[in-house]
Amino acid sequence: MTGRLPSGPGMHLLAAATALPGPAIGNEVLAGRLGLSAEWVEMFIGTRTRHFAVDLGGGVGCLLADLCEQAAVRCLERAGLTVRDLAFVVLATATPDALMPTTAAVVADRLGGVGIPVYQLQSGCSGAVQAFTLAEALLAREPARPGRESGEGKGPGPYGLVLGGDVCAKHLDLQQDFRRMPPAQLVNYVIFGDGAGAAVVSAAPAPGSAAFLGLGHRLALPGQPPGQHVEWYGAADRDSALPPVSEDYKAVECLVPELAQQVCAELLDALGWSPQDLGYLLPPQLGGLMTRRITAALRSGLGVEKAVEISCVADTGNTGNALVLSQLEQLLPLLTPGARALCACVESSRWISAGFALEAS
């Protein structure tokens, strides 16, 4: 979407994996806990199930670091690599387990990543794209080398691990009267879920890999009020009357489809792809209903009616920085040589447009 396409070897996606906490929570269970109608959740949000890192009684089930570690282990196994093959680890999240130490450092330590540079990006739904952009720059400065441990058949390194995930439920107060809650706050209890994802990237292609093209992100809609606000409370202000999370759902519903179409149109133009070239479409993942509407608008507006939609949010809930990685986990097994895909995501907290294209090796 930046018009800056890779001039050298670029970056390639070798594997992707995800991790979700606990059992799936259906609308009947969630609506019963919140005193809502399950039909209202289905009609207004369109999400069937989600997973929470806390139980509905408020107990802690797992941390973001737990989910990131699980996703990382699965992803490295799929790539045929070990942590000693990695040149770096990057994590994107809006909900770290603590301000310090970073969740990225905790996960790298658990994996045994001694001596590996570790980076953590604070962002919302565009964070995974931001992490891939950083990974692309980091790979470009690394010398080519074979996998030190395994990597047989995966081509030469360097390799990097990109992580993305969020545990949103810890910001939500489950012990209150939801019947008196304003819609801008209530929507957060039904739209979000918790989860993490991982991707292994390389500077060189490999069997079954896909090349990143047009990878980028940028601030959009200057002056537009934030569509989502998540507070951070310290010792001095944790008793603030401000809600911990609020969402301007109408602004999101209005502006995200427009920004997503801009991202996809710019990518198609920069790459010289015709709409008929596109095999797969990875739309923004906000809620099941809104994602269906966005996809329909993209199909008609761009003329990509034949592209297969890759979505996960109706079953996982909005898992923030894990969403794009969940879509990539679904996409990779479907790709055949030469297949093309577009991904667009929009962060409504400060209106960040992001996206990329993939072309299978």
C-alpha cells in the first residue's frame, strides 16, 4: 500500500500458527452471564464464539505470554526450525502482561532465545502488519546463512519470528450490572476475544512459502476522534470514573470499509494486478457481521468477486493483534504456486490503515 515494493529478496512467509485460551464461549453462555439476549449478540455482532483468558467469574486463566509461547512453538515446528535458527523476535500487542518486563522478552526467554534481539510494538489491530514491516527491515540487514539446527528444505536464513496477540478480557469488569451499561461500553464485552498468533519469516523463499509485497501502514483520517480508547490506570488514577474500554461502533462501522477499500485498491494498482488475478481476500476482522459487510463492499467496489474470503473473527472473536496471523494460518495451506492474496486491516484507535499482498512461491 506504500507503493514501495521489495527491490531485493524481500521477505517470505514460511509458517503460521495460533493459540486460543480455554473452551469456546458461545452466545448463549455469554449472553446469560451479561443478562442479554443471545439473539441480540448474533444479530448485532455476528460472532458465534470467542475464547477468554479469564473465566466468566473473573478468575485468571492464562497470560498473553502463555498464548504467545504456545503459538511460537507450533509455528517453529511447522517451519522445521528451532529458536536457535532465529535472528530476532518481534511481538505486537495492545495488552501486554506488564509494562516491564516486556511480554516479548518473557516469551523469548521461555523459548530459550539466548542472545536474540527482541522487540515489542504497542498497537491495536494494525500491529501485526507493523511487526511484519519491522521484520522485513531486520531481515534486510542480516547476512544470508543456512539454518543452524534444522531448516532442511526451508532455504537459507536468516529467519525471524513475528508474534501478535491480545488478552482483552483482563480490561473488562465482569462484576457489574450490564443492563445499565451504555452501548459504547457494552459492545466490548461481546465483540472481543483473547488469543495469539505467530509467523516465521525468511529473506529467501522455500517450498510452500509466500512472498510479501507492498507491505506497509500509515496514519489515516487526521483530526478524526479515536474510534476506540483503552485506558491505562496507574496507582494515582486507577479509581478514575472513566470506563477502561470504550468504542465508537458507529464510526468504526462507517469508516473501516472505506479505508479497507483504499488499501486494497492501492495495492492492486501498485502491483499491477487485475482484480481477476486475486485468489484470496483477507478483510479487516472486526465482528462477524461487520466483516461480512466489509467483504461484500470490497467485492463489489474492487471487482474481486471471485476471491475467496479468509476470515476467523466469527469463531474467535476480535483477538486484536492475533487476527491477521489467524488469517495467515488459514491461508497458507490453501496456496498453490502463483496464487495471490490481499490483506487489509484498519486500527480504529487512531485510524491506522495497513495491508500487504502475498504471492505464493
